[in-house]
Amino acid sequence: MIHKVIVVGCGNMSNTWLDYVDQRENTQIVALVDLNIDCAIAMAQKRKLNVPVYSELSQALTNTEANLVFDITIPSSHKYVAKTALEAGCNVFSEKPMTETMQDAKDLIVVTESTGKKYTIMQNRRYIKQIRAFRDILNKGSIGAVDSLHADFFLGAHFDGFRSVMDSPLLLDMAIHTFDQARFISGADPVSVYCHEYNPKGSWYKGNASSICIFEMSDGSVFSYRGSWSAEGFNTSWEGSWRATGEKGTVLWDGNTLPSCEVIDETKPKGFTNVFKRIEVSSEWYGNEGHWGCLDEMFASIEENRLAETDSRDNVKSMAMVFGALESARKGTKIIL
């Protein structure tokens, strides 16, 4: 199978996606698209790509034999790009988030299913050996039934461009990663959410750059999220700082190193507080990490004719967490998802 790729959104693109394509023998770029055609021209020159450039996706689809579209545009363009590509018979790999509204996400699921094509979302933070180890230690039952999962995300991220003027930059552009991680780690889906969103004093964002969320999950557990993109000092990693508590112990993950696990030492007498012992946490993930790991899964899903782990029909559940949180913050009440 030869994957013929149109890249849309050259102005927003890092080198990661194209570096990945360079190492795939059965994948080639056939066109570059950007509303600002100068960005597409610059990308072609930078990467020494002898391919046509366009300012309009539909024209590129008509003039090439593309069967795959990389959507790396800003969130407000995702619905148009995905719908246009899917209806033209192409599979789509898209940067997160799927769309700017929940209804748009649902609409794209309908288009995906009606065309029989694959619409897969880049959730690169699932493809890290440490988070795989975190999920695995919970799945083994090492701390018993998990009753709560907590994530802190605090960074002073000084972005230029669209994020700085969004109404809800943290929730709409970044929190999808952490929310998707929570679903991945716990294996549970959201049931309800209460969220308070705000913009701290000194924030350099126009919109709300901070939020606190409480999610009830389908397995009866609770997931809490505290996050800010305008937090100076003692920043967490981009993966967040995590704690999972269960009936027999706790797992901690700082987002950088392997998780730590501490459980009740059943050989010791019970007391006002119990005696604990450490359990070694190992990594059994040997695939590529980050964007490359997610791209491996995306391409494998096409070649093996199956749904990818980050297929839009799964990712829409993480999107529901984002839009449920936004609705809760707006209404000041708990939202049933």
C-alpha cells in the first residue's frame, strides 16, 4: 500500500510529521496546502519537496491522487479540512482537538462512518513508556480498585498566535491531552463534570488560562484536574503530575520518570496509619514514543484495516470532557455527559 499524502496547514507544522514520513518507504508527500500559499512554498523549499502547492484543499484533492490528508491547521479549520478530505475518499490524520464544538465533532463522526474512511487524532501523549507503565501497574491490580485519579498541569507557556487570543486556551487547546491521558490510564469514560474556569492575575492570555475540573467516571472513580498555562515557577512536565489512589495503595507519576508505587505491607500489623512497601514499576513498551508512536498506530490501522487507538470514534469521548467542562464553567453547575 502506498500512502499519498497532502499536508494541510504548513504554517503551523513542526518538522515532526515530515521527519516521520521521510523514514517510511511506502509514504510520499504529493502536495502542500496553506491558506497563505507563501507558507506552503516556504515549507516545500525548506524540505526540498518537489510537489505542487495550493491555497485550497479541494483543488489539491482534484489535482492529485492523494489517499491521506495530514490536517495540521488551527482548530477552527479542522471540521472543514476533515469533511472535505473524507468525502473525497481520503483517510485523515489530524492534530488535536478534533473540532471547536462538540456538535462539529459528532458531525464528523457521521461523515467518517458514511464514507468508510479513517479519521484519527494525534494524541501523542499516550505513546510514552512511562504512561504505559502507569496504566499497566493499575491494570495489574497492584493498588486494588482505583477510586481516584488526579492530574496537575502547571506551566508558564508564553505562546504567540491563536492561543493567546482564544476564549479558553487551556481547556480547548491543551486539556484534551490530559483528559485523554486520564481515559487511557484508567480505562474509564466520563459520566459528569463540574468545572471552574478563570484567568489569573498577571495572565498574558486574553481568555481563561486556568481551570479546576472534577469528573465522575464510568467505573465509579473520580478524576480531578487542576491546570494553568500562566503559572510561573515550579512547573510540572508537559505530561502533568499524577496520583492514582486505590484500596491497597497509591501510584505517583511526575510525567518524566517511571511511576512509583506504594502499597500496604500486609506482613506488618495494622495501625493508625499502615506500614507501606514499594513495588517496582517497569516499562514493557518498546515502540516509538510521542508523535512517532501515534503515527505508527495511525498507519498500522489503515494497513491492518482496523480502528486506531486514537480513532475519532474513541477520541470524541475525550472531546466530551473538554466541551462538558466548558459548558459547566459557563453555567456554573455539574454537567452530565
